[in-house]
Amino acid sequence: MAITREDVLHLADLSNISLSEDQIEPLMKDLDNIVGYISQLDELDTEGVEPTYQCFDMQNVWREDVIEDFEANREDLLELTVESEDNQIKVPKVL
């Protein structure tokens, strides 16, 4: 697959970058070389090779969701605030 001028301009538009006329041709060649290099992977014989989704033998570690008492209640914590309303801490707007 040869990279065309339109491909480069489309990629530049998607990337929100502007290219000068003298930058387009070298970029076409560079992208064509990159795609050619990656297409070498098509030549590999992967018959019987299982897909690898994770390189390390890792597993999720699950734990019980336990509620712990931290010796602080809502009323005591709300008393520490500058301003509260409806059992919630009131803070200034941040836009």
C-alpha cells in the first residue's frame, strides 16, 4: 500500500497539524517506509501460535468489600468544615 499525498493530508488534519508543501513529500516517504516495515509481519508463519493478550502471568486480586469503622462520624467531620449544607460540605464553584 503506497501512501498518497491525500493520506498524509488526511492524517495531518486528524492530528490537527499543519504541513508546508516541502514537508509533505518526505513525510509520504517516511510513512511508506514505516508501513512497509510493519507489513513484514505478514510474512511470519503464525500457524498454531496462540494470541498473547498479556505477557505476564497476572491475575486480578479480589477482596471482600468490608466497611470499616474509622472512629469518625459524619457530624464531627461536618463541624470541621467552614460551611455545610444538607449534610454535605459546601465549597466554592470552580469553573
